[in-house]
Amino acid sequence: MEAHKINLRPGNTHQLKLGGLGSAGYTWEYAIEAEAGIVALSMESLPPPVCPQPGGPAPDSYSIERLLIITALTPGVARVRLSLRRPWERGKPPLREMCMEITVVQ
């Protein structure tokens, strides 16, 4: 499992680009472990990859990447757990996991 430590001030944001595997059925899920109101999270889809020129090399992936946006709200510590998994495979471990400790200081 990957681990990251992030320090922010209230009102600041941190963005994390997450590789996509939607074409294989995987989605990113997150859970916040903290008191309410320390951080806010949102996830957006990034634009799809540009279509390759005919006869050129194949693209690395056709899956759309995701962007996680963390916004610091009030001082405190929050832990965010990210999992890349197929929604119908709840009994299986995730393909990839990340844990982030976010410290919001004045």
C-alpha cells in the first residue's frame, strides 16, 4: 500500500492524478477517516486521451484518468484511503490502495 503525507492550510487544495482502468471495470473509491469538516474531497474525470494518428504507436491506455481534489477546511488530521477495485468484486482485495495522512494547520 502506498502512503503519502500532505500538509495544507485552510482553504488550500491538493490535487492527485489517479490512473484509470475503467476499460477493465475498475473504479477509484475513497473513504475519509476523520472528524467531519477537516477536509472535503471531490473526484473529477480528466479529458480522454487524444486519438493516435493512423499508423502511429498505440496509446498506453484508453481509460479515462481521475483527479482527486482535496480541500483543507479546518485544522486537524484526516486520513483518506483510496482503493482501485471492481464494484462487483467486494470479496477480493483492491488492485491498488493508497493511504494519505492530511494535516491541516493554521
